[in-house]
Amino acid sequence: MNKTNNNGGNKPSRPVDALFPKAKIARDNKRCPFCDKPINPETDFRNDQSKKEFFISGLCQKCQDDVFGKD
């Protein structure tokens, strides 16, 4: 499956992005879709698992902790 978006950015590159377009926009702008906090993926996460989750959901560390619990 081709996950790249070669259509000028107009269409979502993943099915989940079609369901949650605002979350994709927030993630693309490196902002949490829940709290709108700006996110630096290189420094704002406690571990690789949390960083990977950001690239899936766009959630900041605090919102991940609120949703999934602290690890």
C-alpha cells in the first residue's frame, strides 16, 4: 500500500485521516488535536513508544497519559 500523498496534499494519505481530518491537520502542524499544545516530536516525549503514538494520533505526552495512562 502506498502511504505517500502525491496529490498535492488535498486527500488524506491514510484512511484514518479521512475520518479525523482535523486531527491530521493538527498533527501536520505539530499541535495536539485534543489540547492544541505545540509539539516538538524530537524532545516532547518520554520514550519511543510515545513518539510513535504521536505520529499515529497526534496526541501530546500529557494527552497520551490521560487517554492511555502513564507507563
